Amino acid sequence: MVLTNDVVSEAGTLVTDKYVLVAYDAQADNREFVADQVKRSALSIVPRYYEVYITDDPEHFDEIERFQNLTSEAPNMDGSLEQTIEEMTLLSPQGEYNERTDDNINIMQEKQRRLMDR
């Protein structure tokens, strides 16, 4: 989905039990705009309980690839993953999209609550 954006030439994704990490390479003047589009693309295909983190730093392709063969029992897996997420959020724009202010997500969450109360 991320590669459908015209300015994104390469993308790599890691999906865990609660995170989605996306590294991408884009040739664009407006990093924030591209980051917003990439994040929305990722959010559009995963359940809402996932936390999505993105980066346009090409070094993170290797970081994501390094996690592919690890299991949740790997020593310090959580610490390594959290460190990678911290680097991604510090070095790269995360897009303007905010779930807390998205009216559509609030509507869907309310509908889900009403269904659960039945």
C-alpha cells in the first residue's frame, strides 16, 4: 500500500503483535506530507489496536530486517524494538494524522462500545 504513493520508491514493514514499523525511501520536498500519507496507508490495512511508527531514514531498513527472524522469546527483544521505535520517532516525521482527533475513529469506537454492551 505504501508503494502506491508516487514518491515512495522502496518500503519495508515489520508487524508484531502490537506494532507496525514502516521504513520507506521517498524523493519529496515535503517530508511531513509524505509521512502523513505513509502512516495513513499503514493504518488503513491494520486493526486499530496497532501502533504505527514510520521512518524515512534508510538505515532503518536494516533494523526492520534484523527483527524478521527473531521470536518474542529472544533476549531483550522488547528493549531492542522499543529502542528502534524511539529512534524512528525522534529522527523522522510521524505524519499529521492523529487518532485521538479523527472523528471517524471516534464514531467507530462508539459503535463498537454499543455492540459490546448488548
